[in-house]
Amino acid sequence: MFYLNHLGLVCSLGRASAQVKHSMLDLPYSGIRISTDYCDGFPLPLGKVVSDLPVCDFLSLRDNSRNNRLLFAALEQIRPAVDNAIEAFGAHRVGIIIGTSTSGIAESEAAFRHRVQQGEFPEQFHYCQQELASPAAALASVLGICGPAYVHSNACASSAKAMAGAARLIHMGICDAVLTGGVDSLSSFVLSGFMALESISTERCNPMSVNRCGINIGEGAALFLMSRKPATVALRGWGESSDGYHISAPSPDGSGATLSIQKALQRAGITSGEIDYINMHGTATLQNDAMESKAIYALFGDTVAVSSTKPMTGHTLGAAGAIEAALCWLAMQDDNPSGKVPEHLWDGQADPELPLLNLVASGFGTGYPLRWCLSNSFAFGGSNVTLIFGRE
């Protein structure tokens, strides 16, 4: 069994699990706010982390980026538990697998702007700040971990694949515990790219609506300590597929998504009828919502509770899988006996071309503690990952 023992979390809903859980289940609250940062003064809705981040003077220049400061904001919430695991198992028996899509690319953007204006790079810039391996390398260096430490970069499926990879390390006997999750930070690079694809919404994203017109970019970090030590929630199943339909568009028939969901159900040893809640990838783009809703309807019909949490957090890209896993984890804890799940924030205008799903309304709860939750992550290039979490 691959138990998720501890969680550190920071996103636009808050810094710390209790704050995020309150924002997600009790209010509900959207962390999407209009900002002119990262987009040359053009106002866009972003899921930006506004709380103060750790200074991280202990990091070397090559690892000191906003991206890694988000990561260490999550780590500091569970640092005692991580240190205890290292002491109990040995530094060589603890691993690190992180997902990210762009790492510290924002530092390079700022450095090149400085060079254009001043003729040279700033002293606080190091090229390695943008390297994809930086999050795992920084954690390993600071924690003294010498087990496997690496990064998955599979666009928006990155951290979901990282969590599946963590379970594999434990299953193979390579590690006794793994620090796993994901991190991504806002950057002009990402916003410009999605704007070029005409996939950015100028309003809060509106998944599953006939009026949906694109995503909101967000940022954040989620870190789990995974081990075989019993805990309330475990990663019970995962499924991965690659439909290879298009470099950026998903297969319109949802075949890749369907396959990843089926594999996850099979590995978890349960049927589709046992799932209590589905956290959709739910980007609010025309193509993603169309294919995902087809896949969900084909396997689950219109009864299981479904929502997208991206109108709350923004699309956190490589961190999305881990952050949305964290939202499921929070909803599955003992202090939610009525089984409240995140509301599906939208305008209520259903797209008649899409299957009618059971989108979560305000105040909805299952009436019992959540037993099984499923979370989807789908990425460019047809990289599809489904995670299933079970409550003990």
C-alpha cells in the first residue's frame, strides 16, 4: 500500500492545508484574480500565490528561484515528518520525485530583460535556475537525501506521473519513503505560449459551459510524504496512456483518457460504480472538456459527483496533478464526515453538445466519508494520467 502520510500545500487558495481546505469546501472561494504581471501590463485572471514565501538563503544561487521557494513553502509544512523518515529509514532509502513543466524559467526572463536594459546579466542570475531538475536537486541538497531524486516534465501530467513513479520506487523496494508532488510558477513564457494557442480566457475559466473559452494559469506546489506506514488516504491506483493524437490537442474521442481511467480502476481493484468523486482535468478549453466529458460519461454515466477545481486554483500546469491530488486528500480526511467535495464553479450554462455530468452544486456532500476519489491529468502530446485515492 502506498500511503500519503503528510501534505504540504501552497496555491492561490492559501498557504497551508487548513486554509486551502476551508477555502475549497466551506466558502467556496476562487483564488483567481486579475493581474497585469507576466503579460506586459495586459490584465488577465491568474491563480497567483500572494502570501509571502520563504527567503531560502540556504539555497545556492543555482537553485534559488521563485519556483523553488514555492516548493520550500510546501516543504516547511511537513519538514519534521520528512526529517523523521530520513532518520528512520536512512538518507539512501528516501527518494524524491517532483513534477514541473517550466521550473525557474521566470528567473531567466527577468535576467534577459535586465541584460537588454543594463547590458549584462544581474548578479543574482544563474542559468541553472531554469533547469528542470532543479526542484529535486534543491530538495535533495537541503535535506541530505541520497536516494533517487529526479523530475518528471510531461507538461500538465508531470506531477501525477511523479506520484505514480513514487509508488513504483516503493513497490520495487528501492525506497521506503518518497517525497513526491509538483511545483510550477507563473511566467511570461507560459502565458505567451497559451495566448499564441488562443487558449487563455480573459475571465475566470468556465469549465463545461457552452460559454467556455480557455484557461486561467495558476501556480503552486504540493508535496506528499509517501510510504507504507498506514495513514487515512493511500494512492490505490494509477493509469497512464499516450494517445499521440496531436502535439497539443487531445484525441477528440477521449480514447486516451478512457484508457488511463480504466487502467487506474484495474490497478485499484475497484469498479467505476465505487468512485465517490471525480476531480476533472477540466481546463475549460473547448477540446479538453469535450473529450474528458465523453470519457467520464462512458465509464461512470451521470451519477458520480464531478467537478473541476481549476476555477479555484487556476491551471497550475506541471503542479496540477499533485495539487488536485491534495484537494482530494483534504476532502478524504476524518474531519469531513459528510463527504463535502469541491463545488464546480461555473455559469451554469451547460453545453448541449457535451454529455450531461453530475457537476457538484454548492453545499453538496455525499452524506458519508469519501471512500474513493479519482483525479485526471491530461497533457500536451497525449500524456494521460489518472490517480485513484482510497480511504482506509
